[in-house]
Amino acid sequence: MDPEVPTLEVETSRRRRRPLFRHRRVPVRMLVPNFFTLLALCAGLTSIRMGIEGRYDLALAAIVFAAFLDGIDGRIARLLKASSRFGAELDSLADFVNFGVAPAFLVFNWGLGGLKSAGWICVMIFALASALRLARFNAAIEDDKPRWQSNFFTGMPTPAAAIVVLLPVYLYQLGFEDLKSPLALKVVLVYTLFIAFMMVSTIPTYSGKLLGERVGREWVLPIFVLAIGGVAMLLTYPYETLAFITVAYLVTIPLSWRRFQEKVQQTEAEGKVATTSSPQAAAPNETALSTSRILPLRPNDPQR
């Protein structure tokens, strides 16, 4: 083996010794996104405690609050140019607790605990699926993909899964008390496993990352009104709003899959057109073929 090529062990040790921050003095702006991440982690841990104590209202509010903070900490990091490897690792650990462990505890304490071991295995699979989904997301960050694919997630993201998996809790709080019957709990168990499968699947789901890059001036005020109205609905009618958002999100999954397939076919068609329209790749083959047909090589030909 070439001594100049480092082995896997040497490369791993180098990565471990690599500092998290490049400079000895860290700018204060680098700490701001991590503060929001830690605040979201505190909300997730609080949700676990509230779920154990049976205070489901506060447990749900803590998870929703953690999802809100998770949606803004990355944008704050990019806005302040404060992205770091430390922040990325901390964000993944916080997401696992907030959207993997906390919803699993809440669903188990709410109803699936009545199924005993089956309910525990179900919520454990959900938590493990969230960990696997986050690990796959971190491993695929460096993949080179077309820009339009930024509008899609591979599988259901963990914050969305945490909100969607709690749909039975929303409906129960709205008066559907039969959801705690033995038969209904089995349906909830299957539903929880389905959401866990969606996290580790490769089904594309809409992300909308590119949607907010540029907004027309005529849409600025309506967006403010819609945002304020959505927050007001969430605070006034939390369970109705969360149930509506969950159902609407589930409906968009087949639509996002269909849109993704259309974009893939469009990209492949554009690639074929670009290949066939380029004369550089086809010219040498056509020249060689025409030469071999018109001037065949003879046995005594010196070029043979």
C-alpha cells in the first residue's frame, strides 16, 4: 500500500482531532442559533415530563413550540452566517429528543400503554425510525443534487412526523373518546408504525425550502395576515388547527410524490435532448464509421 495514502484509522483520528470551531475566540453571533436549539431541547424534555404526568395539553404545546424553534434556528444560522459543525450535531441530537422520543412517550402515556408490550415496541420503533432518518439526512448533506430537489425531503421529516403522529391525541381532545377503546388503540398502533415507515422511506415529501427565497411585493401583506391568522387559530383552537394541518399534510404526500416524478422525467428528457443536440460526442463515431465503409484497410496498409 502506498505510504502516502492515509489509512482509514488515521483519517478517522484526524477527524476526531479536528476542532469544532476554527478560531480560539468564537463570535457571539455563532452562539445565537445554538441558543434556540437548546431552548427547543428544553421544550422537548419538558414535553416528556408533562406526558408522564398526564398533562397532555402542555406536552403537546411543548412539542409544537420545539417544532417552531427548529424551523427558525437553521434560518437564523444562515442569516447570521453562523453555521458550524457543532451546531449541526447539536441540532440532530435535539431533533431526536424533541421529535423522536417526546412524541413516542406522549403517545404511549396517552393510550398505547394500554397495549403493554405491543404499544411499547410500537413507540420504540417510532423513536428508532426518527434516529435512522436523521442519520440518513446528515449522511446525504454533501450529495450533489439538482437545485429543484431542495423542494423535497426524502421521506417524512422528523418535525412533521412528530406533529402528524399525534393526530389521535388531537381527535381525542376534540371529543372522540372512543379512540381509547381496545380496537381503536390497535388502529392507532398501526397508524404510528405507518408514520415511522414514512420517516425511513424514500417517498418524496414537499419541503418548500425554495418557496420563501423570493416573495412578490403584492404578497407581503397577505402573508403577514395569513401568518398572524394561523398563530391566532393555533392559540384559540389548537386541536382543531393541528388536526386540520395534519390531514392537509397527509393529503399533500401523494401530490408531492407525483410532482417529484414529473420533475425527474423532465430532467431526464432535458438531459437526453442536451446529449443528442451536442455534436462533439457523435462526430468521432460517425467519422470513423464513414471512413471504415469508404476506405477499408488492406492487409498491406502501413497504418494497420
